[in-house]
Amino acid sequence: MDFELDRGIAVDRTADGEYVAHLDPGWVVGGGVNGGYLLAVIGNAIHAELAELGQPDPVSVSAYYLSPSVPGPAVVRLRRVRTGRARSTVAASLVQRQDGREVERITALAVFGDLDAMPGEAQREIPPPVLPPVADCIPTLEAPPEFIKVAPLLQRFGTRLDPAYAAWATGRPSGNGIIQAWFRLVDDRPLDPIALLLAVDALPPVTFDLGLPGWAPTLELTAHVRARPAPGWAIVRHATRNISGGMFEEDCEVWDSAGHLVAQSRQLALLPRPPS
Amino acid sequence: MDFELDRGIAVDRTADGEYVAHLDPGWVVGGGVNGGYLLAVIGNAIHAELAELGQPDPVSVSAYYLSPSVPGPAVVRLRRVRTGRARSTVAASLVQRQDGREVERITALAVFGDLDAMPGEAQREIPPPVLPPVADCIPTLEAPPEFIKVAPLLQRFGTRLDPAYAAWATGRPSGNGIIQAWFRLVDDRPLDPIALLLAVDALPPVTFDLGLPGWAPTLELTAHVRARPAPGWAIVRHATRNISGGMFEEDCEVWDSAGHLVAQSRQLALLPRPPS
């Protein structure tokens, strides 16, 4: 099968050991390329680097966003910081050329390993929230055309928002700072550990639900992938509990169709300016 | 004033722009040097590097722990990844010499800025838990001598544990996976943003409360410092909600004496082996 995400995150290893990617304009949101997609591009480069070690899966990835990425060529450079038997640590940098010089977009650290080699049973996990049936949730695909124009990536997602936290879409934000949804990719590309890096940053920012519809630049995002997801609809939940100093933290959890917590992330982002 | 923490995190800048530290044996716990103390050492090196830019404070620090540090000399190497007007991003590496070669102990990324230049008022924050009065909580200083011998760093902390989550100390872990305490440094060194990097990893791991008293090696820890703490007793709370794949996540929140959330962190750590 040929899926949009796989085309979008494909990397070619150069003779120098760098990974060349082509950032696809289909993953643009607002003034830049979606941060979760970029995380998946970086994750896919590390995956290619460490697959031969039997450590294909992200366990933890911390990304510091430096400047907005633009569609077009990008290079991912890796440094193997520590190579272990069970897991390895890698430093990664995503760079693009701009006005004839190289600009670093993201710097990241990651631990990769083999999720299949880890104990399968969860001893404790946050249970998924109870959402209305998929058919009763709001497809972001059906957002107004002017919205899709600014956020073409919505066409890649089969996201269906829980209507309880989606009234911001019609100008009535709930003020809860919560957004939760059923999640799949529109072409039904199965979710795997690399796709979970996309999933943790695939919903609109929780600030939409706080009445702040502007761009919320991420300073830092750390994702933990805890298990290989079962096929089918995932549930993704974003919430913020701390808004201060012009910044907010956004916690994200992802559960697979079997109800298991498969990923969680936290990001620290700048609050958008209030609408004028 | 001359405080233990300041002596322990002091760094000297070399002509090459590296920062030399001396890891103090007083911060040892079990087989290594405490991870929060190491984070404060790295934070202090970045503080020294960026103070001239008016960006003295950690905003976000992500550390990947590679090998256990030992007391003695250490070198912190920094790379300024992005220098901005309001905040800058730095990559850091803490290395030690071992058996004649250099071993990387921690690799980290950080954003520093000026907490005083950020809006002061919190729009939303997690409220602190209600703890019994300090006098009714359990001083870790009074731990049994054999315990202090393994964890000399306890002598540096004025920690007083909430007895509701401290029965593991007498062999009856509650199973909640929660540990919370009043926190100060024993010599009353005021908590500041750098000291908060220590505070987020200063309590025993929550696995103690789960009946797993062994060492829980941290893979990754990200701390966000949200405000400069008011003087006085802080409250620190650790909890785990996800235990799977042989790993657990430990969330930490720190509130200052005024009840404001001043730092939070999340770490992903390996579960200790069950006691034999």
C-alpha cells in the first residue's frame, strides 16, 4: 500500500550518513509545517538508522523547535550518543537551506528500542475518556474551506472531535482547555510507533478551546511511546492545566482501539496573542 | 552565604569555553549521583553561559541519562543552538573521564530565558495538595543510618514526607504510586530556578510506594520551570499513572510557599526489579 504519511516521512540516506527528506506541503498548518509530522520525519530517520540494531521504535523523543519549517527539502543529521543492547540514544537535527544558508529547525534527543521486546502487559494506565460514538463526533475534514486552506493537513486526518469540546469551531470555546477526538489517518494508514509521533500533535491546540485561535508556537515537546498500537480508531486527548508566564503546557494521551495508553506527550508552548 | 548546593553546582569556565564541575559525594544516592543534582549542575553551566544575554533562567530542560555519574570532576560542554532575543536554546553534554577515556553521562537540551520578564500572573494552575502541617510530616533526615549511608543526599534535604504516602518506609507501601512532601534544603539555601531542577528529582521514586525499593534508572526527564519561587517551604508531589513495558512515567509538580506551581517535570524510568 502507498500511504500519504509514508511518502511524507520517507528519508534517503546519503553517502555521508545524513537523511534527506522532502517536507510535503500537505502537512502545512498556518505559517509552518506541523510539528508532529516533523517529529515523525525525524523519528523515521532514526528508525532507518537503528533498524539494523533491532531498535526500530521510538521510546522517548524530545524536540526543541527553533524556527518554522517550510515545505521542501530538509536534512536530518543524527549523532549516536549511546548505543546499548536494549536501547540507544540519538541526537538529531533537522535543517533546511534558507536564503543560501543552513537554518536549524528542530534539535532533538531520542531513545529508541524494540517495543516488542518489552513486557506486554500494562500494570497501570490512564483509562481512555468516554467519547460519543464516532458517527456522533465532528469530522475536521468538514471544516470550512477557508479553514482547510490555512490548515491543509486537516485533509490528511480522519479526526472526529468530541462535540463537548468543539464549540470553539463555531465561536463558542468552552474554556475548559480540553480537546479530544477519535483519530485515524484519512487513508487508513495503520498507526504504528512512528505515526504516534504525529498523533501527539495532530489535534488543534487546546488554546482553541480557551478562545485563543492563533498560532501557539511549541518550545519543547517530549513524547513517550509506550506500546505498539492495535489497529483501528485511536482516541487522542489534549488538556492544559498550567497557563502562566505567557506559556501553557499541553498534555496529550493517545489510546489505541483496545483502550491501551500507547503514547503520551507534554509540550510547552507560547500562548497565542488574544484575538484583536 | 555559603550553601552546600552552590558549592556542589559551581562551575569554572575554561579558556575553551567548557565548564568544569566537581560532582560532590554528598549528592550520591545508591550507585550514582542524584539526577536532579546533575540537572542543576548542567543548568548552572548554561546559566553562566547565558547570563550575559539576560537569559539566566531555565524554562525547559530535557535530559537523557546515559550512564551513572560518579563523584569527582566532570565537564559540561555547551552548544548554543539558537540565540534569540527573549530566549535561547542550548545543547549540553556532561562527561567524565573513566578508565582513561571520556564517557558521556547526560546529554540535554534546554531553553533558557528571563522568568522576571514573563507575565507574572498565572491564568490557571494545578492547586497544591493539602498536606498535614510540617511538624506532622516525616523528616527524611531521620531515616535509619543504613539508609542514609546508601543515600547520603538525604542529609542535604529538609524533606518532610506526607505520612499518608510514606508507609513504604516501614515496609507497608500504599500501592498508590504517590509520594508528596514539604521540601526545603537543609541549610535553608533559598530555592531559585536552578534549585528547582534539583527539586524535581529530590524525592524517593514513586516506585517505593509501589513496593519496589530498588534503583529506578531514569531514561529521560524534562522539567519546565514556570516561575521564580517565593521563599519558604515548597511542596513537591510525585505520581505515576502509567506503568507498562517495564517502564513507568513519574510526573512531578513543585509549588512554592505562596501555592503557585513553579515547576513540573515528567520522567520515563525503568521499573526496578521486584525484591527477591
